[in-house]
Amino acid sequence: MRLRSICTSLILGICTLASSAQMGSTHMKVAVGTQMSPVQAQDELLNLFEHEFMGVAKEMPADKYGFAPTAATFAPSQGAKYDGVRNFAQEISHVTEANYFFASKILGEKPPVDMKSIDSMTTKDQLVKAAADSFAYAHKALASITPANAYTAIDGVDGLHTRSVIASFISAHGFDHYGQMVEYLRMNGMVPPGSK
């Protein structure tokens, strides 16, 4: 039984390494037990989310940016309810706006862009650039987190939160929408970059 556990662990480890290499891993190379700053830890998570999200945003063809599933996509017996779901472009604009919103909370300033202008974007080129810019702003916000201010309560989202919690929420919230975008790719016969 012990040999089986060792073999299983080795196989899983090899698969993880292969997956990271395939994804173009953005993980930092640090030794176990290394003390990381709040910035390093949060930026690691944001890098992973950015890599996955931008990969899917770039993978979807421009002519499919208006795609959203409808009840007609499914068998009538499934009773699917899809009225009002975001299309692919709206998923990107929503995450872009959220990145700016959460990052501005960390920095204690107004977002540096007009959020309504992001809402009006519909083309792939516009949205991919806007998303990339929002990630750059989020990295700037995370760079402002220090051991001294990481766990100080600030005006967050619907109440007081710490910078560290808001930083984590950028990726947690974004991965929800990334999951939807992955399904949109698959519904259009494409394999998401992270699964290739």
C-alpha cells in the first residue's frame, strides 16, 4: 500500500509539473519555509488569475465576443434559464471593472478610468487591452501592500475589510467569471488554453 501511495504521489507530481510547464507557469520559485511578503503572496495569486483569464480572452475569436448561451442551446427537458446572462464581452468588461474597483479600494483612490467607457466596449481588441490595463493597475495596488498595512481595516466592499482580503477577492471574484468564460469557449468547440 505504501508503494502505491508513493507511485501515486510521483505521478501526480509529474502531471503537475507538466501542467505548469504547459501553461507557461507564472509561479515564483521559492524554497519551502521561505517567508514571503504580503505583496509576493498576493501577486502570485493575481499572476495566476491574469494568465488564465487573459489566455481565454485572447483565445475566443472576435466574432464570438457577443456569444451567450440561450435556453435554445439546451434540450427543452433541461429547463435551462438563461435570460439576462452576460455575453463573453460583458464577462470581460465586468471583470475589468471589478479589477479597477477592488484595486482602487486598496489604494484608497478613485479608479483611474471611466467605468462607463468600459461598459460600452464591445470589440475584442478594446476589451483585451482594457483587461490588460486593469491587471496592471491591480498589480500596482498590490505593490502598495506592506506587512504594516496588509491587515489594517479600510473602507472595502460593503463595509470594512483589509487590503489583503480585497487583494484576494480580486482573483476569487475573477475566477468565478473565468469559469463561465471557459464554458463559453467549450460551447463554441474550443479548448481553453489552460486545458491544452
